[in-house]
Amino acid sequence: MLSSADFLFYFLGLVSLVFGLGVVLFRNPIYSALCLVITMISVAGIFGTLDAWFIAGVQLIVYAGAVTVLFVMVLMLFDLKHEMKTFSKGVIGNGVKLAASGVLLGMLGTYIWATYATEPTFKPLPAAATSSIKATKDLATSLFTTYIFSFEVIGILLLVIAVGAVTLSRITGGTHHAD
Amino acid sequence: MPINPEAWKVGLDHYLYLSSLLFIFGMLGVLMRRNVIVILMCIELMLNAVNISFIAFSRYAESTNGQVMVFFVMTIAAAEAAVGLALAVTVFKKFKEVNIRFFEHLKG
Amino acid sequence: MMSNQILFAILLLAPFVGFMFNGIRWKSHNATLAGVVATFAVFVSFVCSLLLVSQLFGANAVPSVGTRFFEWMNVGGLQVQAGFVIDHISAIMVLVVTGVGTLIHMFSIGYMSHDERPSKYFAYLNFFLFNMLLLILGENLLLMFVGWEGVGLCSYLLIGFWFTDSEKAAAGMKAFITNRIGDAGFLLGIFTLFFLFGTVNFSEIIARLPAGGIEMGWTGPMTVACLFLFVGATGKSAQIPLYVWLPDAMAGPTPVSALIHAATMVTAGVYMIVRLNPLFLMAPNALHVVAVVGAATAFFAATIGLTQWDIKKILAYSTVSQLGYMFLACGVGAFGAGLFHVMTHAFFKALMFLGSGSVIHAMHEEQDVRKMGGLRKYLPITHATFFIGWLAIIGIPPFAGFFSKDEILWQTASSPLGHKALWVVGVLTAGITSFYMTRLMCLTFWGKSRVPKETHPHEAPPVMWIPLAVLAVLSTVGGWIGIPKVMLGGEDNWLERWFHHVIAPVPEALGHAVHSHALEWAAMGVSLSFAVIMACLAYTFYVSNPSLPGRLAQKFHGTYRLIYNKYFVDEFYFARIINPLIDASKGLWAYVDVNFIDRTTYVLGDVVRGVGSTAKSFQTGNLQQYAMYIAVGLAVTMFLILR
Amino acid sequence: MGKDVFEIVVNCVKMLLIFLVMVQLVPILVWLERRVSAFMQNRFGPNRVGPLGLIQLLADAVKFLFKEPFFPEKGMAVMYYGAPIMALIPGALALAAIPLGAPFHLEQFTWLGREWGPYDFIMQGYDFGVGIVIVLGVSSLGAYSLLMAGWGSSNKYSLLGALRASAQMVSYELALGLSLVGILMVFNTFSFYDIIAQQTGMPLTFNFFGKVHSIAWLPNWGIFFNPLGALIFFCASFAETNRLPFDLPEAEGELVAGFHTEYGGFALLMFYIGEYGHMMVASALMATFYFGGYTIPYVANESVANWVSSGGLATHPNWAAFLTSLIFFLVFLLKVFLFLLIYIWVRWTLPRFRYDQLMDLGWKTMLPWALFNTVLTAVWLAFSHRPV
């Protein structure tokens, strides 16, 4: 018997897969971007089924609320409509690409099936741990103690990125000087 | 193959299947699409797929380390999107198109 | 109470901090700020070294104070600690370097007040001091070598400090290149010692010396090592044949000449030999070489000093000559006397250089003694202090130079490693020293004034004459720690008791020292009276009868030209070594390089180009193709891992 | 853990009710806006249809419903029709995450010949425990509605309005989120219920260098702990809701009507509902974080419950619990309305900013001040518990 949480997972998983495929297949990049948004939201929901509510919220704020908005905005600025050359050409190249992806998927699936299919499902968390407050506090504790160095480095990286992005966007020409 | 009702109960493996499928979708997009911005979006898709498995393992091992990792991945993804889009804008200003082939002009 | 480690750290880092401070604001023109900071940094070092050295005294005296900061390298058998040590040998050097260094820094504040780049100057000076402290305090040869190279660098930078003058820049280059030759020898010496003893630590090397294994031949490993080290010492301490750079080094600012090229850096070679004295005693033939080279240098440099007209050149040749004395002392096994002379020489030679700096400052950068004379009434303080320095260097008791020089001469005569001939040369050199120093005094301060009318000499400001006064006091009393035994009625003087632990006596196997009080008094009398006679002679020549020298020069025209042109050593080096080397290099380039090496590289290049043009077809610039390579690689790798 | 049918039904009804509350408040707000603006401008406003012009709302609704729906010739249907729907969803979802009243407990009771309960209900659509993160995440999705509308209309004014709007929303989300960090640090939790519980009760109590002080005549509200954060939050929420003085996306003088130039009739009404929904969410957050949520100042929660059960208003404890919760809901609504009034007041008081001024304000003024507020709160917290 499927529990409601299981049902939720199947539903969100299906949504994320369908719209993930949509990102790849839509010929209009705007639709790709909107599909990406829906995928992001459903992935946030999947995080929720795993009791990671804080991460789910952050996923909504950062990915769905900021990063993808940026994508959509840039696409709209470029005024890109239907693309003629959506996919790369070359029978051999595309064949190799598809084959590599298929082999990879097959191997991953086999490996997961061989390793984890017999594993028990998730143990129910103790009542205290399910409380999102506690989980969030744990996350913050390990973020600001064990991983404090990485955290600071990421901060510096963000600063660098901000400066770099501003500099890049101020360049007027392309890669070669306009003639 | 007989359908085992127990197999439909959601466990770690289901999350991993989902994660690998999404990852392969993203990879196909990166490999096949021409539009730089779509490629960037597919990279985000791949990162999301990885995040799912991080969170699933974190839940499975009952430790927060996986969530910390996801935190970092999100930060990096945001940064990567910013720089990637800035590059795309630069390329677009020159060629009025954002085809990946234009990055070939970067050589030399 | 601060721990020794912290004291060592402050001692070493204070000049470095000063260097950083002035180095960062190197464009500043504020000489006072730069100078005060630099001086203070060195003074801090001086105080720290006093605190550290004080632990060697008293009832709870320890044989040495040392600390180790970290392991510097650990490669195979080579283990090097970043460790520093103050024992009875380095104590004297560190006090002299920081003490005299403080005074010279202070002097520089006044001397460099009108310069364009004072911050840069003081930064270099502080950096020099940092490196000098590394050299002195390092507990192993490698640290000493780091300092050794560092002081060489600073010396180069400071000699060419006024680099806009191409002659001065060339002088810096000459010093650097000449030093490189010596440094190569030093490095070979370190390698030999490491090969022999498996360590570069001074105390470990000394502990591992074979007991009683004195090498009598010329080709023993320790002899070879000592000779290599001595080559290094000749480079740094300006001995024959590598002394040529030191006179040219006078192109730098005068305080630099005082600090680096008289008081501290040039004595590094002596210091190194004293540090390794038990090793050198195992190789008597190497010591003979040291003694002969030292004596020869002392004599030759002194004779050249007779004929020079540039006030700083005279002092420079005097320095070379005095360094020869020190090596002579080391060569006859009197290491304590050598170090004693290092100390007294640092006092009076720094004094004289600073005095000459004061004179040059007063004369508006005029260095030719022919345009001076009679400066006594313009520069009374400078004259008084210079006078004391003069008394010290020509060896008039009770001034410092007398005791150290006399100790060296007596040891030369009496030590089993010494020789009568060396003593004779030493006494002759002392006489000549007395002559040209008196000549310098006469031409500069006494007699009639030959100062051009447009020049108005003036006394230096207090910031310049206070160091002179302090150094004058030190030049007076500095020698009293080493009053000869005979004068004390057979008691050991303080210096001998101080060096008791660290300076090995000459081994019995090499013979016995002469012990004769009568002889010692006689030798002292001979050298003293000779010096006084020569001084009077010089006074006659240059004050009473100024036309005499010119006529003498006319009469002994050939000899005079030979000496005046410094025995044509520079010309000889150019004709016989440098130019042939250049010619040979050109020949090598024209034949070997073009025909063999170039051709090999062409072939290699063709191969690389061929491979590259093949590989180029993979690098299309198509990002998606690259991504495909990654994907395929990932698939293959995963297959290999999960197989 | 199968949930009771009754529970599931109640939850569904609850969601629907919250959505209806949002939708039904809009006409009242529109009427209020018109009347207040008329009052401020010394006019009458709508006063002919019904008492005080209240029936005007109905007339407006009818007009909106019966207008002809139209579609721009080169528009993109999916986006054009999706945008108004997307405008409704984030507001409703965010509002559902905020507690509108005190939770209540139902004893076991018999109904339709069956035993039901006992139940615990919350006056809220859903509660994940990390409340505010979800609210911010959901409401940040509002940008898509504008982008879709702008793009789907194939109109350059619409597109420009949409781009402006999304840039503005993304920029101000930063200041909005950061301004809340301070108050979250003070309350040390993400959960709305814990936050409200800490604001209940009378004297304003705080630690100062290890000593507990209290001010008897002030309620224990968040605004006294973090006034700067409250100010920044309130200002940023104006930009977030695209209200004047930050209504650049629909600046009439420049862009006709911004992103909804090509909309009319019911679709336009949906955009309005979305905008008012956002305002309600912002006001509700304001009330929750800084003004004690649904609690009544100067009155303890228990005394409300006692008053209800003793006053004879409800005999059965279940009814009493429900009524108590309803009272709290009304109190909350009152607070929300007060803030909505301020919104309207500001709209008719301040002129519109220029776009560069808007961006400067967001990035160079609000963001640094919000950061400063965070640091200030951290310093305050570090020292307030430490004796001198």
C-alpha cells in the first residue's frame, strides 16, 4: 500500500522528470527556462519528502526565485524566439554522445540496483529530529563549525564572482575587436 | 516480471534512480543543445540531480553533512549562472546569437 | 620574563619589520621618519641581543643560548632546523653588529637627510642587518649561507644605491660577481662537509670530528673542505685574489661603507673560520694557506693604500689590510685574537669611515684628500674622534687597536703554526699602516688648507657626531678586555677566559708555542716603535715638507706607478681571465651552440610540432566536443571502477 | 499514519477558505483604496451605489466579468493565459503558510453516529516548521507571473515592464530577506508559532548585560527589539509588491500600463488579486514578526479563552475553542488591515521613484542597512546575556 508520502514522491518525481526532459527538448529557450522552474519547484518538494524543509525553502529562494529568473530575464533581453539550429549536428558525434549517456545511465542504474535495492527503506526519524527547527539548527552548527573554512571560501568566491560578472558585462565588444 | 508491491515502497534507491535520470537528461542537454543559455540551464539541472542524491544520502545516513554540501552546491551554482550569463551577454553583444559555436572564437 | 624563543624572534624580526615598513613606503621622502624607525628597529635588536648575551654571564651562566623555530627541510639525510644560537663566539659578533649598526643607522639619519630615496636606503640597510643576523646566529651552514647571500645582495643594492651613475652601478655589479665566485667555493665547502659528516649543523660537525685525526697532507677531505670555505671567505672578506671589489665598493653611501664594508659583512669570512675553528685545526695546511694569504693581503693592500688620494679608497685598502691581519691570526691558530681584532677593527674603522663621511658631508661630496687639509678648525669634533681612531689603528697603547694587533703579531711569532717571516711581514704592514694613516690625517685635518674657496666646511649635526663620540669611546676602551698576559703579570685576560670553551687550542701534535716574556716585550716594543717612527716620517713628509713625496714619486717612478695602479691587478684580471672567458664563450656559442645544441632543439621542436599538429585535430574549440570527451571518459572510468 | 477523513476534509476546506479570504478581501480593499484616496484628495469617491458606495464593488466585479476577453495577435497563448494564474498562486500559497489565528483543540465528539477526534487544528494552510523560508521562497515565484505576462503579450511596453519588475523583485528580495535575519536571531526560531508565543504577554522584557529589565506599559512585540529591521522590511515590501512609490513596472507615464498593458477583464482582475494578495502577505508578515501576530496586546491568551467559555457564548468546549480561535483571527485581520491602510496611505502620499533611484535605494541603502541591522543584532545578543 502506498503511503501519501510515497505518492507525493512519485508525483513530484514524475513532474520533475517530464519537465526536466522539457528543458532539453523544447526548441524555444523560454519554454525550457519555464520547464526548469517547474523542475526546480518539484525538486524542492522532493527535498521536502526527505524532511529537508530548510533546504527546500532555500532551493525555492535561490534557484526558482533568483537563478532561473536571471535566465528568463536574459533570454527575454536577447529576444530569442524559435531556434533553427536547436541541436548540434553530426551523426557520429551525436551517436557517441547518446551512446555515452546511455551507457552511463545503464551503469548507474545497475549499480544502484545492485547496491541499494536490497537496503531497507528510510528509518523513521525520531520525533525530536523530525522537527525542522532541530534539523536546521544542526545544519547551521555543522556549517559554522566543521565547514566554516569552506563557508568563508565560498563567501570570497561569491565576491570574486560578483566583481567578475560586473566586469564582464561592462565589456562592449565580443571576443575580437569589432572592425 | 512479477510486480512486487514492496518494490514500490519508496527507498533510497528510488531517489537515486530519479537523480541519475535527471542527471543524464541534463548531460544530454549539455551535449546536444546549441544555445549557451540552455546549456547553462542543463548544468543547473545536473546540479539539482546531484543535490537530490546528496539529500537522500543525508537522510539515509541521518547526518547533516549532505545538506551542507547541497548548500555549497547551490552557492556555486548561483555563482556559475552569474558568470555564465555575463559571458553569454558578452558573446551576444558581438554576434547577436548565443550559439555555443561562437565560443570557438575564444581560441588563440 | 620573556622566553628565549620570543627574544630571538624579536631580535631577528625587528630589522625585518623595519625593512617592511620602509620597503612598503619606499617612495617616501621623509628621511627622519624612515631613519628613526630603522634605527629603532636595530636598537630593539641590540637590546634583545644584550638580554640574550647576559645569560652567558654570571653564576648561572650557560654555555650557549639557542632556539629552534621549525624544521626547515628534511630531505633524505639532510635535516635542517631553522635554529639560532648565541654562544661565546656569536655573542661578540651580534653585539658588535647590532651595536655598531645602531650607531651607523643613527649617523645615516643625518647623512642621508638630503637624499632622494631615504626610505629605500633604510629599507636596504635594515634588510642587510636582518641577513647579517641570520648569518651570525644561524646554527648551521645553510642558514649562514642564506644570510651570506642576503648580505651579498644588500651589499650589491647599497653599493649601487646611486645607480643613475653608471660607474657606481658597475661597482655594485663587480662586487656581486666577485662575491659569486667566492660563494661558489663556500657552497662547495658546505657540500664537502655534508658529504663528510652528514650534517650541516656547526655543533654536530664539531662533535663528529675525528679525534686526533689531523690531516697533514694537501688532499685530505677536511683540507679540501677548509680550502673551499676559505675561497668563500676570500670573496666575502676581500682577500687576495678576490679583494678587487672592496675598493670599488666605496661607490656606495659612506655609512654603508662603514657598516657593510668595514665593520660587519666583510668580517663574515673571519667569523666563519672562527666558528669552524676545530675543523680548521684538523687541516694545518689549509691554515698555512690562510695565514700566507692573510699576510700577503695585509702587506699588498697597505702598500696600495700609500698612494691613494681618495679618502674612502685609503680607508678601503686599510680595511683590506686589516682583514688580512685577521686571517693571519686565524691562520696561525689564534682565532680568539682574530675575533678580537674583528671587534676592535669594527669600532675604529666604523669610526673612521663615519668620520670620513662627516668630512665628505662637510666638503659637499668631495672625496679627494688633495682638496682638503686643515679641516681641524672647521670640524673639531670629527677631528677629535678621527684622531682617536687614528691612534687606535696605528697601535698606540692603550687604544683598542694596539692590543688586538699586538696579540696577533705575538701569536704569529710564538704559535707553532706561525713563522718568523709572517711576523716580519706583519710588523712591516703595521709600519706602513701607520704611515698611510698618518698621511691621511695630515692631508685631511692638518697642515695648510687646500679647500676650494666656494666650499664652506661645517661641523656635522648632533645626530651624526654622537655616534662618532660613542665609537671613539669604544675605540679607546674596547681593547682593554684583551690586555696581554705579560702586562697583567701572567694572569689570563678576560678575553681568554671568555673564549675558553669555544676556541680550541692548537693541538700538541703541531708543536709547542714559544713562551718567553722577554721576547714578547721585545716584539711589542719593535712593532710599536716602528709604527711611531713611520708616523713621524709621514708627518714630516706631508706637513713639514710637503714637496718631498712628489720628488720621491718622481725618483721611484716605476714602483710608484705600479703601486698607484694597484699592481695592475684589475687589468690583469681583465686580460688573463675575463676577456679569455668572454672569447671562449663566444667560441662555444659560435661552434658548439649553433652546431649541436641548436640542432638538437630543432629536431625536438620538429617532433613536438608533428605531435602537436596531430593532436590539434582533437582540439577544435567546440565545447560540446570537449563535453563529449568528458562524458565518454566518465563512462569508461565508471566501467573500470564498477566492473 | 493515515489521516482521518474529517481531518483531510477540514484541511482542504481550510486551504480553500484561505484562498477565498484572499480573493474576497480584494473588493473591500479596492473600495477602501478609492474611498481613502478620495478622502485624501478632498473628493467624494464612489458614493452613489449603495450605502457609502459599497455596492460599487459588485458593479465593478460584474463589469470585469462581462468584458470581452481578447488575445494579442502575436502573443503566446500558454504564457499569456498562464501569467494571471501564476499571479494568484504565490500569494495564496504564501498566505496559507502564515498562521491566521491560534491553533485549537477539538475534544472527541459524536457526529453522524460516529466518534470523531480528538483533533488539533491550526489556523493555517500548512506548517513545515521553517515557515518564513517557505514564505519567502514561494513569494519569490511571483516574478514569473510578470515575466510571462510581459513576454506572452508580445508588446514592448509589457516586456519592459516585466523586465523592470523582475529585476526590482530580485533586487529587493535580498534586502527583504536580510532584514528578517535580525528578528529571527532575536527569536531564535523559524517557526511562526514560536515567534508569536514569544511576543505574547504584557511587559516588554529584555536582557541587558545579564540583568532582566521590563517596561510595564509596552507589549512584548518584536518591533521594540528590531525597529531598523522592521523599517527596512516594510519599505522593501513596497517594492516587492510593486506598489507606489515603487510601481515602476506599471509606470503609466512611461509604459502605458507595464506588464498588463495587453490584459483586460477577468485576467486583469486576477493580476489585481495577486498584487493585493502580496500586500496581504507582507502585512501579515509584518504583523507576525513585529506586532505580536494574532495575539491581543494587554490581554493574555488564556483570559480570552476564559471570557469565551464563561461569558456563555459557547457551551460546548469545542465551540468555545473554535470561537476563541475566531476571535484571534479577527484580531489578526484587524492588524493586517491597519498595515494595508498604511499601504494605501503611502500610495497616495509619495511620488514614484526613478528607476536608477530605485536600484540605488535597494542595493546601496537598504542592503547595507539590513546587513548593519544583522550585525547590530548579533552584537546586541552577544552582550545582552553577558553580565558586565
